[in-house]
Amino acid sequence: MTHEGVTSLPTIGVIGAGAWGTALAQMLASDGRAIVLWAYEPEVAHAINAEHRNPLYLPSASLAPTIRATGDLADLAGIGTVLVVTPAQVLGRVLSGLAAHPRDLVLCSKGIEAGTGRMMNDVAREAAPGSDIAVLSGPTFAHEVASGLPTAVTLACGGGQAQWERLAPALARPTFRPYFSGDVAGAEIGGAVKNVLAIACGVVDGLGLGQNARAALITRGFAEMARFGAAHGASFDTIAGLCGLGDLVLTCSSTSSRNFSLGKALGEGMSAAEALADKRTVAEGAHTAPVLAQLAREKGIDMPITLAVADILAGTPARAVVQSLLARPLKAERDGAA
């Protein structure tokens, strides 16, 4: 691949024109290449093409003119690298509409499929069996990536070193730095579990329990993430990296996180139905928490914070759930119990 002109740069596809998908498209277009961005809403596609803006999901960003939005997945049929940035619960359905073609699919959705307990890479392998699957995950706020602020992520390649050598030059930019991993399971588990823990931290903030409590929750939540990862064959190094601990720290500390904001609303007394009423954005942790809690019960993995979030989403008052957590028997920190 040469960089003598923009026409020499292979087009990259992005499926999903929410805030994160739009930010990735903008970042990828920063070297002048053509980006085809699939949008679910016709009005979003029209605004991106006519105004170079996405006022519904990322109003702060001015978008590159080389980004072309479309509502037709057929426009991505022959593209060799496609980033998938749909909500986790519709990923399989959307991919089933993409023409079969050997390509690199980079999954950027974080969650576990409700009803099946499958991770996103398992969903994608069934929906697109001819593709090599990679997972991009890490501490990323969409508006910062779109603005070109420095960002580092994990790029876990199911196709190993050969896939990394294809994808790294295509995705890396001066302020967007991917790090290689071969641990797809670990990258996905970090991204899915941290969403649930971000809700918990939001609850702590909403209840006014202070910074000490939040720091303790992040630490003990990370222990839950590590236990779940170990039970599913993930490397601890992955869980302790950008896509696990790094993402956990970011999303547990700011209302820019949709999951943290959801938890804060729950802690302030809003019901889950009220807090989730805005259908334009998706707090994936709300879908992940019940299935993650069920998997933990089935596999005997001690995850009390995860179970607490599931209880709050099911309607148990947040303060009562926190009191129950604080009343748990005292134990050694390193005996495997949170």
C-alpha cells in the first residue's frame, strides 16, 4: 500500500453511525482515505452527506468530506476491512445482511448477546463465516477520538499475526495507537464487564457515597472481571490492559460514559425504565448485566457487584442493594471473593 495519494488508500467500511461509529469513521478519514459509513437512520445518512455532520449522535464533530454515508449494506459488499459498531444486541442481525465476502471484520461493539450468552465474536463467526474476526476495545470516548486526541486501544486479532499486519497499518493514526493481542476472548470480556461495573460506579455517585467507595468498587470490580476472564480462558495480562482495566477506569469516572450516567440516574432514584427511555443511545451494560449475572451463577463465579447491578436494574432499590453488599462477611482481600 502506498500513500502517494488518497486514491491509493483502500476504502474502509464502518457499520453503525452512532457516536462511536461516527468517531471511528472520522479518525480513519484523517489520512484522506474514503470511508463508507452505514447508518440505520436515513436522516443521519443525509446529514452526514449534505452537511458533513451527525447532529443526532455526534454534533460536536465536523466530518471529513471523504466519509460517505449510506443506508444500503450492499455499498460495503466488496470492502476488505469493515468495522462493526452496531449495538451488541443487533450485531448478528445486521451482519446477516452483509454480502458474504472474505474480509477483516473488526468488532467494536461491547456486550454479551442476551438470551444466548454468546460473546460478539461468536455471533459474528456465525453471521459471517468467511471473515477473519478482530476486536477493537479500550478506553475511548467518541468525542475525543473524533477530535484527534491521543488514544490507545487493544486490537485483538483472531487471525493472529498475519491479520495484525494487515489491520495495524490500516487503522493506526498519529493519535490513535492500537496494541496487538491474540486474546479475542479477553478483549471482549473486558469491554462487556466494564460496562456493568460503570453502572455500579454511577450508582455510587448517584447515592453520594463518595470517592473512597468508588475507588473500592473499581478495585473489587476489576477482581470480578479477572475471575470471569479466567473462567473463560482469557489472559490476565489482557484483562489488566487497555481493554480491561484501562477502559474500566475511564468509564467508571465520567458522565461522558452512558453506562455511568445510567447508574447515576438509578442511584438518584430513577427507575430503570425511566433511565433507559432515551432510545437514541444505548447503555450496553443494561443488557449485559442480567446475562452476565446468569453466567456467573451458572459457572459459580463470585461476582457480587455484577449481581447487585442486575438486581437494581430489575427494580430493587439501589440503597438497599448497596447495604446488602456492605453487610457481606469480612474476608481476606486475595482469597478470590469481592
